[in-house]
Amino acid sequence: MRTEDEPVVTTPAAATEQPRLRGQMGVLEIALTVMAFASPLTTAWGYLPFVIIFAGIGAPLAFLIAMALLLVFSVGFVKMSRSIPNPGAFYAFITAGLSRPMGLAGSFLATVAYLLILSGVTAFFGIVSSALISDLSGGISVPWYVLTLGLIALVAVFGYVGIEVSAKTLSFFLIIEVLLVAAFDFAVVVKGGPDGGRSLEPWSWGAVTHGNMALGVMFAIVMFMGFEATAIFREEARDPDKTIPRATYLSVAFIGLFNGITVWLLIVASGLGASVGLAESDPAGMFPAAYGAYLGIFLKDVTTALVLTSVFASALATHNIFSRYTYNLGVDGALPHRLGAVHKTQGSPYMASIAASFVTAVLIAVVAISGTDPGVFYGRAAGVGSMCIMVLMFFTMVAVVVHFKRNVSGDAGSRWSTLVAPTIAGLGLLAIIALALANANAFMGSTTGLSIMFIAGIVALFVLGLVVALRIKATKPEVYARLGRR
């Protein structure tokens, strides 16, 4: 059903004959691919302490609350993925529910969000690997940006070939990460905390009052980023109407439960009374210190080195998502049509992948030449990118409600999946966005002035998408008709 007052335009044959991406990814492959984005080892090593800082010993509950909210979000998201059989994800869903201009604006936000996150992750790799080389070699210094550009080149190779090679690689590294973190969890369960106990207090309702649970949930939600990209692999999935929903629910449940259990055991290992203080005084060293105490210094050092493979997996997963948004915009004509090309033998969006690698390298070069601290850049890029994605998730829930309210053709489904769940998720996300804006300095790792600039930039980017869409409508109606492939 049409959602806009617009002329009916026939889609050109070139668009309908566009080659499709190819792949036979199953539930587990898609789930592992998007879960690699969240990088369990990197999350445990560098981010769980921040949830403890804000939620106190109630950090495990923060992950449960975040998981519950995102599972409710997934109900509407999955319903929409079946109704709109398009690999555009946020772009396609917002287009179908709200309008082509809103959809294109959303796609601009998504593309820039994943570019920022990808650039930040690769910069983090450069920082960690440079420090590791210096430690192991006795002082040899390799500039962080050289190592970062090397990672971008490696990721580009994987992005060029078919998705199944990337999926198998990501699955392998993710399994290693899970085993390494699970080894710590098991050791703490067996040995107990400093007093020999395994307190369940962090799971109790009373733990909610130990910190600022709302801020804890806000930071916990960031650890789930990437799960929503399951729909972007629709063309490369085997039986997508079954595969995408199962992979989405599996991803959310695994990330929530695994991180919730790990942060609980990190609190137990550090001591309930000391855990918040340790997180505040040395967030980067909290998990490694506990890991070494329970599994030995040698295994801790080996695992520290393997953090690099964890970051590589996260960078590759992010690159795959970023390049597929670019590919979809190329197919629809919002970006140069060449970006929508599919490799004849690999079945990959190879031109979009090359463009994604090039743009990422350029951004890293700008950061390096400008003398910006890569650690500061990494934190801010992650914060701004995550903010963009949360905004897109909110608009997606609004689009689900509007789409199925207008759709009276029999595909509306139950009120739970088309109205109640999306409304609950949308309100929850709106509250999280408001909280993030109220605490923008902490969330984006910036000063008040910079936070205002970042937020203004997000708004300006969205407005730019609206303006570009309206311009396309006025000058290229045949391209406008293809936006979101409605």
C-alpha cells in the first residue's frame, strides 16, 4: 500500500535485473557473524567495567533489562523482515513504514554510524598492537596508523570475497573468544570469590539500588550493537524467512546472557565490596587482572595477544555491514550505481567493499595527519556511531507500527508483533536516547561543546538525507521510485 502522495513510476529494467548477492548462510553462521561485531573478548576486556561503574554490582541486571528490551524490539523487527523481503534493514524498513525521504535519511545515518564504528575499531587495533609490539620487542615503535591501515587492507581482502569465507572466519574467532572468556567464568565458579563465595546478590532486586541502573542499561545496550544487522544479510541467507528471525533472537539472547554471567563473575572475582572501586580506578585493567589471578599470568598474556584477533573479527563484521548498506544504496541509485555491483564469481558486493575500505583508510589518515589522539577518536567514534544506531532503532519501531496499521491486506499479523511490542520497544529506546543525550559527555567521551557539535551533526546528516531524497524525487523520479526497493 502506498504511504506517500507520489507519482507512480515504473522501475527500470536495470534495477529489476540487478544481480543479487549470493550465499547459503544458516542461522548459526549469521548469528556468529553479527555477534562478532559485539566481540565478547574485547567487551569483557574493555567495556564490562564501565557497566559496573554506572550500575554498581547490579551490572548483571543491566544486561538482563537491556536484553529484554531488545528481544521485544526484535519481535517487530523480525515481523518487518518477513513483510519487507529486502536486505536494506533499517533503510528498507523505515522507507516502507514512514516514507522514502525518511528511509534515505535513515540510510545516511546507518552508513555513517558503521563507518565511524569501523574506523574506531581499526584505530583501537592500531593502539593495542603498537603497544604489544613495543612490549614484546623491548621498545621497537611502530606507528599505530601503520598497523591500522594494515588491518584495513586485510579486512578489504575478506570483504572482497564471498560472505561465506568471512562467516567461517568470524565463526572461528568468535568461538575462540567465547572459550577464553568462558574459561574465566568457569574458574571463578569453581574457586569462588576472594572469600570463597559465589554471591547471587548482583542478581537480586536490591542490587538495582547500588548504582544508576538507567545509565548501566544505556551502556549495556551498546554491547548489543550489530545484532540488528541480521536482516542486511537476507540475500546471502539460506531460507531467510526462517534464518533471519532465529539468528536475531539467538544473537540478542546470547549477548545478554553471556555478558550478564561474565560481569557477575567479574564482580565476584573482584569482591562485591571492591568491584566498583576497581572498575573506577582501572577499568582497562580490571578484567585482565582478574583473569591472571584465576588462570595464571601466562594464559592472561596469551589471551591479551588474542584480543587482536577479537578486534579483527569485530572490524570484519562491521565492514561487512557497512559495505552492504553502501551496496543497497548503489543498487537503488542513491549512490553511484557502480557500488551496487555484484562480483560474478564471488557473489559479493565487491565495489561497495572496496569503497568502504577506501573511505575508512581516508578517515584514519585524516585522524593521523591531524594529530588526533587515536584513543580519544576511538571512544568518540563508538559513542556517536552507537547514538545513530539507537535513533535508527527507534524510527524502525515507529515504521513497524505505521506499516502494519496501513497494511490491511492480511499480513498485519497479531497486535503483539505489529503494535504492542514495537510500541514498548520504541518507548524504551526513546527513554535510552533521552538518557544518552542527558549524559552525552560520558556517552560520547567528549566535552559539552563537542557533544553539542556531534548531536548537531547527527541531526544535520538526517536532514541532508531528507533533502537529497526530495532532490532525487524532483530530478530523477525513476530513481526515487526505487529507493528502499518498495
